[in-house]
Amino acid sequence: MTAKPPSNAPRASSPQAGPSPASTVGAQAAIAGAAPASSSTAAASPGHTPANALVHVENLTKRYRTTTALRDFSLDLAAGHIVGLMGPNGCGKTTLLKILAGVLADYSGVVAIDGHAPGVATKKIVSYLPDADFLNPAWDAKQAISVYSRFFADFDAKKAASMVDFFELPTNRPLSEMSKGMGEKLQISLVMSRRARVFLLDEPISGVDPATRDVILEGILREFDPQSLLIVSTHLISDIEHFVDYALFVKEGRILLQGDADDLRAAHADSLDAIFRKEYR
């Protein structure tokens, strides 16, 4: 994996590692949208957004050539919630998060983050964990924290160091010598240490063992600001059920079910995991 700092950066500077610092930061900025989104050819302006909606999506459709990833997708999410974006692989979860993060701009419909269409303004308040590794494998935790400190004006290096300590990560070992779980913990430590209003985590517990999943979720919850909104995508419903207070089930690019997690459990007289298994058979 090429050295890449994260998405959503409002400004850029860079560290010593891998290719030249400028190219390292620039590559990720171009891929993940640090610069203003280019040619949002089909996106509509935000228009009216419900007063309490931090994230507003209305009639969102996204197509990839012959495939429609999202179909007439609409939702409103307020601050103070941990939202489980649930569904099997390929159902549109990653596409939705990329649009909210400002990584994908070619869509139809309305998308607003705190009243603004995804772009420069929203990247300053959205912290995004993509579904792929984005750190230079030559970096250790200290170097990664240094990168984020220079790349994001709202980054809290002390919080990141605290999370690294909570996760019991080595601070001087390069990422290439860390396990998959350690690497995921480091990336989460960085993403959760921004003073953002919206946090988008794409499959943060995928590919790690159950014990590591529990520790990762505990670390995320430990740093969650109730004034912000956290959206976590996953297909591992049983692992995340206790963690979310709002559930959004997605199937073939459409919302299948959504609502308060307790209300859904009561209405179906079953767990979210059991609901998932029934609906996606």
C-alpha cells in the first residue's frame, strides 16, 4: 500500500517516509478529496435541511456504469447518535460513506453535512476511516501522529497518544511490523482524534479477531463526543449490536429498515442480528 494520509483534509503538509512527503500527502488528497471536489456534475444543492439533521440525504442515487450502488436513498441523522450502517458486502455502504466524506462527487440527489453539500467546508468537520489501509507501512505511531498534526488543523495529538496508549500499541515499531489488528487500532486512533462533528468509519472491525473487535469498539466509544455523529458500517451485526443506538439496514442500494435500535428490537421481538439474518436470507 502506498503511503497515504487520510481523506477529508482541509490543508496539507507531510512527513519523512516512503516517497517524497509532498507526493505522499498529495496522492491521498487527490484520491480521498482533500482538495475541493471536482466537477460534481449531478449533485443537487442542499436546499432545505431539517433543523436537527447533521446529515441530510434526499433521493440519492449513485451509478457506476452499469451498476446502481444507491437507489433513491433518503435519511436524516442528528448529532448525539452512534449509527450502525448494516448490510452485506456490496449493498452500498461504502459508496454512501464515500459520498458523505466528499470522496465521490458524481451522484444525483441532495446530500448535506451540517447544511452544506460535501466539499471543502464539510471536509473540515468530517473525519473518515476508509475501508482500506491508508498509512505508509514505514511509519510508526509517533510518525503517524506527527503527520496528522500537520495535516489537520483540528487534530488532537494528545488524544491520539492517549488512544495509542489505551490500545497498548508500540510507538516505535513501523506499521509493516504490526499485526492487522494493531494497524487498524492505529488508524482509528488517528481518525477519532480529530475535533470533527461527523465520524465515518467503514468496516473498522473487519478482518480482526473477536477479542480485538471488542477492544476497538471500546476505544471508539471511549472517545465518542455526544455532540458529534458517528456512523459505523459493518456486516458483523452481532459484534456491533451493543454499540449502536440507531440502526440502518441497507439492501441492494436501498434502505430496508431504519430506526432506534431498541424500537426495532421491540417491534420485531428480536435482536438486530436476528433481524439481519431474517431479512438478508
